[in-house]
Amino acid sequence: MNDDSLVPFFVTITLLMVVFAFFLIITLIVQKNKQNRQANELLQAQVKERDRTMSLISVEIHDNISQMLSLTRMTLRMIGKQAVPEQLPLLEQAGSMLDNLIVDTRNISHSLNTDYLKNKGLLEFMNREVKWINASRGIICNLAATGYHDQLSGEKELMVIRIAQEAIQNTIKHSEATHLHIGITCSEKLFKMIITDNGKGFSHTPGANGSSGLGLQSMYQRAELIKAKLEIQSGNTGTTLTLLVPEEQKEKVLAEQKNPPLL
């Protein structure tokens, strides 16, 4: 076989190898997309199940615990009518503690209920949280919100609320902070939420699968579901959470540009 006859052979082999490599790459891309889709569906199922469980707990708190506390408060008032003067200060103190507990229980019930949060919306929820924290948690809390007018869809807004809830609860439970600031800004391109405290901070590994606790992992998972960027910086001078959510209208326009409607 001379050199001239080998040229078509090598050309054919080269083309076959190129075609094989092309189909191999396509197969790998399809498989990767399938894995990503399955992982996203699993993540959505986990978050939905978590929200469903929280809603069920909310109903139990509202229907059972809140009613029992209210009944106890009524009983305490009836006892107060028959008590001797020396017992009245103690009964009033117990009544005041019970009133605070009823308010806290109602607030917890509302904060766990998915439908309630969707109906109230982000800003109303935040205002209620700030009032509750200032009234009962020994932390000075303030909210600064500019430019937000319900731009996020119901599901995205719920995810943002859940992330905010987790961050706020972490501050209340673990940070020993005296000040908590919540900032919300929204432009045509971006929704931004920053939550900052002056607590003792904590160490963690960023990421949906590498965070150091279930609460942090939940925040990263929810951010991933809405294609948001979540950053948490923490040290001995405090913790700052930054959440960036792409503006939905822009996403829609970009999608239409990539896939224009058929005429």
C-alpha cells in the first residue's frame, strides 16, 4: 500500500474519531444535565417537605398550644377575682409572662406557616419580625428597605423569607448580639438583602453541602433553588449575610432573546 492510498484511510479514521468524540461529548453533557436536573428536583422535594412540615407544626401550635395558653390566661383572670390582696402581684406577674408567651407562640405559628407568609409578603413579615425582636428579645433591630415593590414571585419571596428567618434566629440564639440590621434594596437588575449583627460570630464552611449546620445548609439550598448568590462572612466582630437575587423580568427578557417566539 503506497502513501497515496493511505491518505484517504487516515482521513476516514480521523473523521470517525472526531464524530466519536463529538457524540461522546454530547452524551456526557446530556448525562450531566440529567444529573443536575435530578439533583435540583431532589433539592426542591426536600425544601417542599421541610415547608410542609413547618406548616403542619404551625397548625398544631395554633389549634392546640395557643388555645391552651389562652384558656390558661382566662383561668388566671378568674382566680385573680377571688384572690386575696397579697396574691395579686404574683398573679399579675404570672399573667404578664403568660401574655408574652401567647404573643411569642402566635408569632412562631405565623412564621412557620407557608400560606400565611405568602399572603403577607416580605416587607410585612420583616416589619413584624423587627417589632417582635425589639419588644421581646433584648436586641435593637432595625429595617431599611428601599425600592422593593413585590418584584419577586411568590415562591422566590418565600425562599427569601425563609433565609431571613434562619439568619435572624441564628442571631437571636447564638450570636449574643445587641444590634441587628436588615437592609433590603431592589433595582431593575437585582434584589439585595443584607443582614448584619455585632455578635461573636461563628466558623462555617460555605456551600449547600459543606455548611456546618442544618440551618446554614438550608439557607444555601434555598438560595440555590432561586439561582441566588448567598455569602456569609463571620468573625469576632459580627456576622454579615448577603443575598443577591437576579431580577425576574431581566431573566424573562434574556430567555425570550435566546428563544424568540415563533411567528
